[in-house]
Amino acid sequence: MEKIKKTLRNLRKKRNYTQAQLAEKLAISARAYAKIEAGETNLTIGRLRTIAVILDVTLAELLGDLPDDNLVIAPADTISLLQHYEETITLLKQQNETLTSLLYKQAEMLKKI
């Protein structure tokens, strides 16, 4: 993890980004990004890919040529925050449709009374 911390910091500075600016581009808090750069957060491949795109480098350049034995990447079954929100929105839309349907049925029943 030490290698990726240094690489992230160096690439960020080379691109003239502050931690806060990069965090904004990642749609996370500055503190959350600081934890990434400090090696206190496990990164998903998706997050690494996003960082690489923002910094205009390949994943290989971001990770370095040699494997880092301490690099921990979140398990593949870990969903991204965006995916979580999308799934939540889908469920809320389904619930909204169900409730709307029930309300219409109840209104129709009341009309018959």
C-alpha cells in the first residue's frame, strides 16, 4: 500500500490537484480522499479505475509495475456506492408504483360506496 500512496500523492500533485479537488471529482469528501491517500481505505477496482481516469493514467501506472504485497482491494462482490444508490432508487420506484396502485384501488372502492 505504501507504493500506491506515494504514487497517488505524486500524480495528484503533478496534475496540480489538491486533495479536496480530487475528492470533489470523485464525489467523495476531502476526508475520505485523505484516507485513500493515507492508505486507510480499501479501494475497489472501480474506484481505482475512476482515479486513473481523472489523473489521466492507466491502472498499471497507478498501481506501479511491481505488485504491492500490502495492497488490499475490496472483494469483487463489494458494490459501489453508485450501484447501491441505483438499486435503492429502483426499489423506491417499485414501492411507489405499488402504493399508487393500492391508493387507486382504494379510491375506486370508496367511489362504489
